[in-house]
Amino acid sequence: MKEFEAIVFKAVLMCNKPFLKPDEAMLYCNLKRSQFLKKCKAFGVVKNEGGYYVREELNMMLSGESVSVSSLVMNLVAGGGK
């Protein structure tokens, strides 16, 4: 992927898309795969059943907040988590 394509792709991600594919989530967070996975594990961010990351949880991770246990439980009860 060329640098220009990455910039355009990231700009498209800034739309109000509530769920991001793993590759989109890495671009959104501006992290490489290993850094992204390590940070997700540290902050409790997981993919939903469909394999997508929730943008709101990624925003919480980027701001330094851990995803609360109650939101994870609600996600599981709603059938959205693994």
C-alpha cells in the first residue's frame, strides 16, 4: 500500500463507521500489528463475534481508559463478543 493510499484509506475510516476490521483498526490507531494486539490485550479490547473492533472501545484505548468489565459482559450477553 502506497503512502497516499494509506492516507486516503485512513480518511475514509474517519467517517462514522462504528465497527472496524482488524486492518482498519490498526490504521485508525496508527499502530503496527504486534503493537496493536499488545495494546488491545492490555486495555481489554476484543473483537466482536463478526471479527470487528468497536470504534468506541478503540477510542477508549487511545485515550488511556480500560474497557470496563460491565461493558464486556454486556457485549457478551448481547452476542457481540467471543
